[in-house]
Amino acid sequence: MTVVDTLIHARWIIPVEPEAITLEHHSLVIDAGRIIDLLPTDDAKQKYQGISTEHLDNQALLPGLINSHTHAAMTLMRGIADDLQLMDWLTNHIWPLEQKWMSEAFVRDGTELAIAEMIRGGTTCFNDMYFFPDITAKQAIQHGIRASVGLIVIDFPTVWAENSDAYIEKGLALYEQLQHQPLISATFAPHAPYTVSDAPLQKIRVLSDELDRPVHIHVHETLHEVEQAEQQNGKRPLQRLSDLGLVGPSLIAVHATQLTDTEIALLAKAGAHIVHCPESNLKLASGFCQVAKCLAAGINVALGTDGAASNNDLDMFGEMRTAALLGKAVAGDASAIPAMTALRMATINGAKALGLDHEIGSLSVGKAADVIAIDLDHLETLPLYCPVSQIVYAASRQQVTDVWVAGKRLLNRRQLTTVNLEELSVKIRQWQQRLSA
């Protein structure tokens, strides 16, 4: 009998790959942070002995959810300027608050709050874009969650950097520092076409090619953005990015609510990725991403929450449900975006967008053991005919009982193992007093 670190016997395992497979009474075998076997429970009991053995008789095991677009520290501004149009929200509320309060401490505490919320909701990896990405990386490392840290670039000065060259320089220095952190990767993160000029975008394209790093950018978020770009330079933003050589397999286009059929074809041919943020788009009335059309064209579409200041949560279960329902309505087709497609958008599709699908996104032998367990024996998810449908259409994040990242347990029977909630709550209430004043 082989001794392994962790042996998990579960009622169901939904590996995501192969697609549409749900395994009953199977076990996941984890050793040295990786999945080394997935087999029927009766066979696992004969073959393996776990140093830690879990019997999850009512739970489904899934790959950890991947939140492919966040501004983690913005949890400190949750609910502070609700029910406004995007540019009013940004220019008259969010940017002034950031100008006044942005600091290492702001990012440290806001990111810790976001990480706690995400772990409790089954998210094991997040792709971030914000100031002080070094602090975001430190918090992710401290709390054991996987993160793709955005090397933010913007034209105007902030407390993080004085100009686009300085943003890029500081980003490259951080990238070098993070090279040996197994749970941390990086993307270039120019904020948006309307906040980053041609020269830094061209520099980012060269660096992205040289370092084989994704480019994570807001694109076609609103009709106003597109119309303003056409008035200023005669080009739609995506066309400008294409002319600059940025539309390719490295592009992660966030939001994409204003796409023509020609632009969908352009993204598909280029092998670019889209991150769909349905709840943020709905709350800000930004428009609708044509997810069914994009998927049919062959575009990899992932899911993100955006920041909690515009969502107002980091709930990937809610995002899956909204994406599935909204996708049907936009397509005028009840069969568009079925439950398994929504689950793939929250797992393997996010991994592909981040260039991490060799490591995470499915429960496959050899991959990192980023695993979550969700208890389906709740009144709200009974009777149970199809676990995947119940997870997407009926379950809530409060049903996530356990979370592992690279084999390390971050949530144990709903209890966080790396975050002191009492200390965190005190810090967040202090920030609430400052920002509301």
C-alpha cells in the first residue's frame, strides 16, 4: 500500500476534463501538492493510505474556481458608490478615493479581505489588476492562494508610478522577483485603450512576446468607450490594438460587451481570450458580451467578477449562474451556455487564458492539487438529479466546505486556515470609517 499526503473519498468528482463526466464514489489522491491518481473509492482504499484521509460523503470535488479578472484591493470600496454609470462611477467617485487613500496598506488590507472571501467561495486562483502589485503578490503568498499578478500600466501618475515608463520598469523588476514563487505568475496589465497611449502599448507588445506573458486589458467595456475612441482617432479600440500587434494568443480582453461579428472573427482568428464579467456589466449597464457567438467562433471565454466595488462580491458561483442565464437571453436560445459550459468558463477556460492550463483548471493526474469540495446535501440543492446543474443553477458559495491549493488546505470545514478573521474585521472597519468620512 502506497502512503500519500492526502486521500479524499468523495460522493462525486467532476474533473471538468474530460468534459461532461461526473464520477460517483471516486477518490482523489494527492502527494507533494499534485494529483497522482483518480480512481474508484474501493480501489483507492486498497491501493493507498493517506497521512490525511477525508471522507466527503455528501460532497462533489471540483477543480478550484479561477477568477480571471479582479481588482482585489477594491473590496474596501464595496458599496461605496452604487447605481451609477461607469464613467460617472470612475471619474467622480472611485478615482478621487484612490487618489486620496491609495497606499501599500490599502492594497494589503483590501487584498487580504478579497482573498478570504474568494477562498471561502471556492476560488483558488485570481487574475488581478491594480496598483502595488507587489503587495498583492505578498498577500497571495502569505495566504497560500494562487495568483496571476497584473503588472499595471497607465499613462497618468499615481502613488505607484509617475509615468508609463516607470510602471513598466517597476513591473519588470517585480516580474524578476516573482520568478521562483510557485503559486504566482504575472501578466502585463495596461488598464485600457483609453488610459494607455500607443508607445507604452507597443513596448508591452514587445515584452509580452519576449517573456511569453499574457496582456490583460479592459477592451470594449462600454459603448461610450468605443464611440469616444472613434471620435478621437477614427478607430475602434480593438482595431487600434490590432494595428499595434496586440491582438493575438497573448491577449486577454476583459468585458468585450461591444463586439461586431467582424471583431469576433478577428479575436477568434488571432486565438485571443475574452474574460466575461456578467454581473459587473449588468450593474454598470455596460452592455452584453455575446458569449454564445464567441464560443461558437472558437474563442476561449473565461469568467471574472471584476472588483467588488462594481459587483459587489467576488462570488464565482453567482457569476457562473448569471453567465449561463444571461447567455441564453442574449442568444435567444435556452440551450446556449449549458451548465457544464459555465463551469468550464470558471475553471479550465480561465486556466487557458492565463497560460496555466498545464497546471490547473481540471482534476487531472499530474496537475497541481487545486481542489474544492461543495456539499450538495442541502435543502436548497435537493432533490439532486445532475450535480453539475445543481452547482451552477442552485448551489451557493456557502456550500463550499473545503479548499486545497497545491495540496495545502486553505479551508477546513468552512474555517479559513491562513486568515485571522477577527484581526481582518478590525482592519476593515477602520478603513470603512476612513473612506466614509
